[in-house]
Amino acid sequence: MTIKKHTPKTIAILTGGGDVPGLNPAIRAITIRASREGYNIIGIKNGWKGVISINPSLPIEEQDYCMVLNDHTVNRLGRTGGTFLHSSRTKADKVPLKDIPTHLKDIYKNEFNDLTPEAVKNLKHLGIDYLIPIGGDDTLSYAVRLHHEGVRTIGIPKTMDGDVPGTEYCIGFSTCITRTIELTHALRTCAGSHERFLVLEVFGRNAGFSALLPTVGGAADRCVIPEHPINIEQLTALMVEDRQNNPSKYSVVLVSEGASYEGGNIQYSSHETDAFGHKKLGGIGEDIGQQLKRLSPKFNNGKAINIINQKLGYLVRSGEPDALDSIVPTAYANLAMDLIIQGISGQMVCIKDGKYDHISIEAVKKDENGESSKKVNVHKFYDTNRYRPIYSNIIGDPMLILTRE
């Protein structure tokens, strides 16, 4: 009689898009839970770039984009920021010719190439039973494609902008808000010392959550978000009023990088696009600062008010995760493992109505412009005359208000 030996199932984890605090805690929690449940765990480096770059002619030990994960590997790293699996902004179904992996250059010769067949083949070569991609709507939208190709997938939402559809919380969002509040308060000493306007540009391509929530937390007097174009004279008048009412004679505005003027377009720092077609944003904060100084005499008895202009940029996505971005990734990881153990796939873990849940990964939909469909509900949460959050009638809203679709 032959006794069949049980072969453990294998789970692969990858991180895609921008790094945020909370990714390493998620990787750690998946690895520890999976190993205790008897699974093998492989980390795929550099997101979707790693998946398409695996060479099926080589064993896993010789793959540049793979690493075997275990408790010892992840324990210390799980307390750190960023992602030790590294990341990329690779769109695997539209790979430029110059980025085709070396061993595939004789096969793919178009200007842009769909390497999805290679991605599926490579995952099969590694013996992957389940794939857990951690990322924003770009990363997870390609996970939807792999789900359609038969790859068993459980997505985990990540983005400091807080705009992945289908969930009230994304890994990295709390730390982003915490950092923004801390840095804004630190810069107040400079603004107050010189009696200036403090203009801070923050991330937020299409959704203003990362400007609106810090303002709710008392970081700023006003905020400018992508969902509503601003009248610069109106904003100047409000900023002058705020400064006059402040004993230290300064006022603060947070500006989302995707904000725009009435009748104007959003500003780009470069016309180059990433793999998902996004141009690099930047410059609207500095421009608003210049316009505020130019217009300030009109509302300040003929006297111009100087500006402190700062782009917070990567400071808000760097360093260790805060408490929420240590706790939620651990919960998301274990929820993902619960689904895998039950044999469920094609889902994204989420928070819905303030509770942990899961939803079809197809929920990671985009609007007609190819952008995230989750944006600030301006009518409910943003005063378009005062450029401030609306705080009333929040009974029944999530703890982190403004984040429900």
C-alpha cells in the first residue's frame, strides 16, 4: 500500500505601487499565520515586475525576484516601514519593449506587450496556490485580470490617499494623516514667528482625503481638494481673515497635489507618465502660495503677506507605521488567511460599516478616465464656500469620517 505524502500549499505575497508604512506588518502577519497553518510562503519582489521576470527554467533558489519567507525572516522586518519585498509601478499587461525581461526579448517585440500569459505561467512554475497582492487600485486592478485568468487571488488594499474603492480603510492612510498633522504643527512655529501664510502641498491625485482628514484633526484652517476647483480670491480672503483672527498672525492651508483653479487644469511636474498612464503631479501648492501673496494686499489694507511654502511629499509615507497601521494590516492579513483556508478567492479584504469584511476584488473599479472611483463626497463633507470640512450629521459614519463612498 502506498501512502500519499501531503504537499503543503504555497502562498505568494507581493507589494505594488508606492510604499507606505504598514506593508511589512501585513507581510509578517501573513507569513506567521500561513506557516502555522502548514503553508509554504514565497515573497515576490518588486510587485508585478517580479511576477513577469521570473525565469521558468530556474528553480526558486536561483530566482532574483523570489525569496522564501518564514517567521525568522519577517519578525524583525515586520516592525519597520516601507516594504522589504520592494515595489514597482509595473503594468504587466502593457509592458514597454525596453522593460521586457531578458529571457523574453525574443518573444515580445511590440512597443507595448501583454505579459499576462507569462505571469500565469510563472506562478504555476513556482507552484503558487494563492496570490496575495497588497496595493492600491492600480496594483489590484491587475489582480482582477489574473483572477479572470484563473489565479486564486486575495487582495489587500493599500494607499496613503485612502481612495481604494470598496473599503473604508487602506493600509498607510492613518500614518499619512498622522505625519501630516505632526509636520504641519511643527511648521506652525515658523509661520507664527514670521506672521506668514503656511501653504502645504500633500499627496492626493484625485481624492482629497489626505488633505481633508488632517484639517478635521486641526492641522489647517483651510484645505483645497481635487474634487472641487478653487476660486483663488475667495481663498485669499479666507486666509487673510484666519490670519487676522489668530493672535500669532498666521494661517494654514493644505493643498492636495491634484487640486485645480476654477476653469483651470491640474498641474504636472513632468509630462512623463508611469506604467498606468499617470503624469507626475506637483507644483499647485507653490503656485497657490504665489497667488495668495499676490492677492493678499487686496484684503489686507494694501500690505502683502509673505508665504512659507512646503511640499510634504515622501515625508508622510516614510518611517515606521503608527498604531492603526500596525493593527489593521495584521487584521487584514489574518482575514486573508481565513478566506484562503476556506478555499475562497477573488476577494479583497476590507472594512465596511466599521467592521472587517471582504468584497469581490472586482470592486476595484475605475471611472471613465481610468482613475479611482472613490472620492470625497463634496456635498456631505466639504464646505465649498469656506474650503473646510463639514462636521455635522455624522451619526452612522465610520470612525474615520469622510472615507465612506
